[in-house]
Amino acid sequence: MAHFHVVAGAGEVPAYPVVRKITLADLKEALARGFDDFWAMPSHLIFIGLIYPIIGFVLAALTFTNNALPLLYPLASGFALIGPFAAIGLYEISRRREQGLPIAWQDAFDVLKSPSIPSIAALGVLLLVIFFAWLATARLLYESLFGYAAPASYGQFADQVLTTAEGMRLIVLGNALGFVFALVAFSISVISFPLLLDRDVGAAVAVYTSIKAVAMNPLTMALWGLIVAGALFFGSILLFVGLAIVMPVLGHATWHLYRRVVEPPHPQEAHSAT
């Protein structure tokens, strides 16, 4: 029964939230509220203190110690695949501010007290699986074009990628495959994590609702995906320093996007959930 709870939620029957159609105005409103939450709370300090040392350690270890230069770009771009899970604490801060509750940076860790934490963890593991599958795919693509020998230096690697026909194929095919992985991760996670934080509906219902939200709003959600991708790109070009602003703003904005996309529960449903 505990495993079923993780999948289907706390109720005897899975409760499927109602998904709304949204417009460009909703995206603007979500971003505006995301900026407002960011300026009201120094949540970016969490990312400066925790996320960036982790990113730096992983990139350094994989590109220097293991001489895995071909994975540098897939690692940097693949961070967006697990971004929705990494931002779960930001959703909690926005949720608390929305309810007028006291707020401190430590409140980001209150997600650990959520009744949905097993479902949140399960979805986090799923995103990690997608992330590592993307890295393995990127590695296999590189080896199919350049062989198993790793480049000896950054200069040699740049020369391979930017000045050869194989490098052009790597760029085109790699980005095409990356788009497929990003589309899958985005569809299952754009709404699911905020929904689980808000209601104990279970992982399956959360994923279904997220996919339904994307299917009902293909153009609007595609634009949101482009906004997220573009913001992450510009936040990453200066050694990831810009992500200290980009990630918190996107995290807070995602919570407010969820509020625009998913209707609140009916009073009876909300009472039974509590």
C-alpha cells in the first residue's frame, strides 16, 4: 500500500486535477511573480552556496580526472533536465510567501516534511535516470564519430568539433537528441513537482497532469520551454555565475505558472487532503 501511495496519492481513488488553458499573459504574470519572490527573498544564496560548488566539482572531476572532455557540453546543457527537481525548495518558499507564512532560507528544506516527499523523490530519481541516459547517449554519439580515444586538450577537442565534418554532425545530431531528452523531461516535470508539493496526488497523477498541461497548451508551453532554455543558457555562459539569479527566478516563476495552469482543489477535496 505504501508503494501505491507513492504512485497514486493519499486518496482511495486517484484525484486528477483540472488543467486550464493558458496564454502568453499567464507566462508574463508567472515571470513577474517569480521576480517579485526573488527580490523579496535572497534565495539565490542557496544556489551560490550549494549548487555551484557541486557543478564545479562534477565538471572538474569529469573533464580533468577522467579526461571526459566530450561530456562537458552534455553536462552543462543536461543540468536543465534535473532543474525542476533541484528547484523544489524554491517552490516551497513561493508557496509559503503566497500563504503569508514566515519565510527564511531554511524554509526551503521544509519540503522534507511534505507527505508527498516519497513521490517527489521517485520523480527526482526518474529525472536523474533521464539525465544519465542523456550523458550515455552523448558519449556514444561522440565515440561513433571520433572513436574511443579522448582528446588530449581543450584545444584539440574544440578543433575536432568546430573544424571537421564529424564535428558538424556531432553538433546537429547531439542537439537533436538533446531536444528529445529535454522534451520528455520537460513534459513530465514542468507541473508535477509543484503539484506534488501542493497536493499529495502521487507520482503517476502528477506526471499525467504535467503531460496533459503540455498537451493542452502546446504553443504556450513550448514558449515557456524556450524561455527556460534561453535563460539557462545566458546564465551559464559566464561560468554559471548568472544562474545565481536565473535559477531562483525560474524556480519561483514555475510555482506561479503551476498556479495558473492547475485549478485549485474543490473545498471538499482540499479538506479531505488535510
